[in-house]
Amino acid sequence: MRGIVTGGIIVLVAMGIGLFWYQGRAEVEAAAPPALLAELPSTASPDALPSGDPQDMVGPAPPEATELTKEEQRFFRYDRDRDWRISRTEMLSTRSDGFRKLDKDGNNLLTFEEWAVATVDKFEGADADGDNELTPREFATTRPKPAKKRKCAC
């Protein structure tokens, strides 16, 4: 008796799975494009380009490029995420160009600590309000000094 009940349940489950599978296939086939499209006559030649008459339509104006000052360009070299704030991490990550200038003991070897201390000192000196972020005005104080002009020895 137990085998008959188990067999009946298995048959019902298999019929349910078959029914869902059949309905799923029918829905996919209903969404297929009609077969009549291939039989429609073509009125345009294959070499003709489509034409569109825009009439009075006007497209959007191209964006205007803003002119950045030298200081703004320098600021954005450090401000990687463009949030108008330079974090300590952003300042430290872009200071590798001046790495060799920071050799304090003059042995042509620069430890990371020498470099980090000089950079952190520069950052903390520029951070007037002590919030660990530089505003554009604070960052302007870190500007390199202009090179001295040489007098002509003619």
C-alpha cells in the first residue's frame, strides 16, 4: 500500500513539472517574431541610406570648458576624488615627485619615515583649522616658491 501511494505522488509531481515546462516553452514561442517578416517585399534598395529631415529640431549645446587657474590645476592634481578637500592620504599619495628633495641626512638614501615626516609637517603647517583636510585657500599656502631669475652675466 505504501508503494502505491509513493508511486502516485511521484506521478503527480512529474505531471506538474511537465505542465510547467510545457507552459514555459509556449510562452517563449509566443514571444518569437512572426515568420511573415521574411516574406514582405523590400521597397528600398540595399545601398540606399536612410534619411531623416530634422526640420526645426535643435540639438543640445556643447558643454563649455572652464578655464582653471594654475592654482586650481595644482589643487586638482592632489584632490583625486574632486570633493574640494585634500585628505592626508591624497596629499601623501602624490608627493613622490619631490621624494629626493627630502633627504634630511644627505646620504642619498631616503627612508619612508623621512619623507612622511616632511610631508606630514607640510600638511599640518597648511591645515590652519586643524580638521585634517585642506581647503583650496589652505592648499594655496603649500605652493612652491617661484624660481629665482638669474641675472645675465653678459
